[in-house]
Amino acid sequence: MYRSNQLMLVWATVDFGAETDLPESAEFLPLPDRDSLSDTERAVLDDLVERDRLKFEKIPSLAKYEHQVAPMLTALLQSPRLAKLWTDFGDFFTVAEARGTFRNRERALADIALLGELSTTAWTQAGHVHAAVAEGITPTDVKSILDGDLDTLAPADRQLVDYARLAARAELGREAFGALVERLGVKGAVEYTGYVTYKCALQLTLAAVWQIQGLVEEPALLQDVLQSHLDGAEAVDDARVQTGWVPGRPTE
């Protein structure tokens, strides 16, 4: 059922300065046997592997590595159409700025706000810190959000952090939604709410598919990456890698 794979964790961590071998417990699910799939499923599998390769090649820190399918996809591609549902959903929100509904930086604020709300992988947490800094959120503000010291944030940032956490806790009210409508419009506010709830489900799914493949937690990784940014020692990738790989991306 499984195959052993001692890949470097570069695809999972976006190469946070350390080439760490996967733990011995890690056994990625192999991609499904093509003969077991329908013609439609084979086409979907091929499209999603190509999409994953494009994303991989857009990340500068991965340029020295040969593409390997990302850990989440090795699990989800057991059912190609399920994998496509997840990736289409993600692609829709990834290009929200290009569509004019909410900015990448606003999306990144929700990502950081949700880190303390739901269980997910340490690698995912660290990746969100890296992406948030790339989108212009200061490492100090990231730390404040993670520490719960929200009074230090700019009011516009505090609004989105509070909103994301209320949505994740199923505690949203008309007042908070109305304030977001004033900022983003009805369509933007509904899409932003949808992004938060999608992200909640995605975090749980990421944790599950990593766990079933034997990928253990690295609890210190989040703080290590954040401290590296606070110290100015971590390179910041061009934020455009966050969206430039999405197929059919709208022209900005």
C-alpha cells in the first residue's frame, strides 16, 4: 500500500534553510495505478501532477531539486476527482486579488490568525509565516498575532484577524460581517468568509493526510522560522510565487 521515500522536506517546508530528511516513519502513498483509473480520472491525475510541477518550479528556493508530488497530493490523488475539488477550491481563493475581491495580504492575515485555532502540521504553520512576511506582514505583527497581543496591530489588520477567528469558532454575527462588507463589499465579504471556512477544513485535511503517511510533527519549526524572520536572517521570496503558478490565472 505504501512506498518508503526519504525525500528532503523541501517541498513541505519551502526549504527553510535546512535540508531535513523525512523521518523513518514516513511512507508516502504511491500515486494510483493508472490502469485502475477511468479515462477521466487519468486525465485529472495528469493535470494535477502538472499543476503541482508548475507550482514547484515557481518557488525559487526549490530550483535545485527535482520535482516530486507534494505530500498532500500523494494522498488525495488516490481519488483524482476529490483531489481536483480541493485544488480548484484553493486556486479560486489564491487568485482573489487578481479577481479584485480581497488582497493577498488580507488572505495571509487570515492564515496567521487561524494557526492557533485549529490543529495542523508544523510545516504548514511555518509555511504560512514565510508567506505572510512575503506579503508584507511584518514578523513582529506575525508574532503579535500568534501571541494573542492584538492591541499592537493596525486596526485594519486587527479587524481581519478577529473576523477569521470568529468565523473559525462559528461565532460570527451581523455586526462583524457588516463591517467587512463596508471594507470588501458583499461579494468580497462572502468570499473572505468562504476562504476562512475553506482554510479550516484544509488545515484538518493536511494534518490527516500527513499523519496517515507517517509524517511526524516538528513542534519547534514554527518558532524557528518566525525567529529567523525577526532576526532578519530569513530570505523573503517574491510574493508573486504565491499566485503565478495557478492555471488560468486572471491577468492583473
